[in-house]
Amino acid sequence: METFTVGSETDRLVIKLEKRDYESWLHGFESRLPSKHRHDEGQIDMSECTKEWFGELVEKHQQLAVEDTAYVLGIFQKEDHTHVGMIDFSTLVRYDFQWGRIGYALHNQHWQKGFGKEAIAEALQIAFHQLNYHRIEAHINLDNSPSIKLAESIGLEYECTRKGFIHEFGEWTDNLIYYKNAE
């Protein structure tokens, strides 16, 4: 299978995802605290997430990257390889647009430590310099104030509210659109 490698490092974090990350990845999910709000999944049953299952998941992510459809990366602490969360990019349109979407989720046991800001700021560098996007958007639920605060803290700008933009929670919901263009 063809592979596509993307990732980066900051002072405290490594941003990448490989099959050998399984134990750390699993521990990150298993260590989650109970849900703190509607957009926090909290504790998740990980009993079906075997090492083999994870290997297949990473291979699917690799295939999506080769196809330039999506890029899924883990966020790990550099000092002890603790899994902090995930970042993903989806290619919306290439051609004359070079337009992508960023998604991010941090395990709630790692909130309020600055990992989100550090990881997402570096992820934007990956988007612009490794993946060659010109524009990155974050699509955020109107009531997800932690995500809004994080987006604003890393320099994403509010552009608009898209009405009935995504089907979730059993209905079509509005999303705030935050964006950043390559410099």
C-alpha cells in the first residue's frame, strides 16, 4: 500500500499517527473523564478497539491521505508519548481553491493545559506548508464555546454562520465558520 507521511513537532507535542501508537492512543481514550458538556464524548467503550482494529484504522487513514481526501493525526506529548487528542483535515476543494477543513478534539483529561492551542497552531503550519492548502476552515457548533475560544486564540477569524449546515444530533444544525488563509 502506498503511504503518505505528514506530521510535525512543537516544544511539547508530536503530531502524527502510526500503527505503533496503539497503546498510547488506547490509553488516551480509556483515561477520559466523564463528559463535561454536549460536545464532549467523555468516557467511551473501547473494548472493540484491538491492536488489529487500530492497524486497519491507520491503514484507512493512510489511504484517505494518499487520495487527498482526509488526513488524521494524533497529538502526543513529546516527553512520554501520552495521547492528548486528534486533529483531522478534510480536503473540500483543490484546483484554484486549495480549501480544507480542520477538526480537532482533545481528551478532556488534558484540557486547560495549553495543548489545544499549541497543537492547532502547529496543525495550521502542516495545512499550509505540507498539505498546501490556501484556506482552512473550522466548522463549529454555535454552543461549543470551548472550540470557539480555541479557534480565536490561534488566529482563526469568524466569517459567517451557515444555516442548517450539518446533520447532527438528529437535525440540521447551524455552524459558525472560522477561517484562516495561508500568508
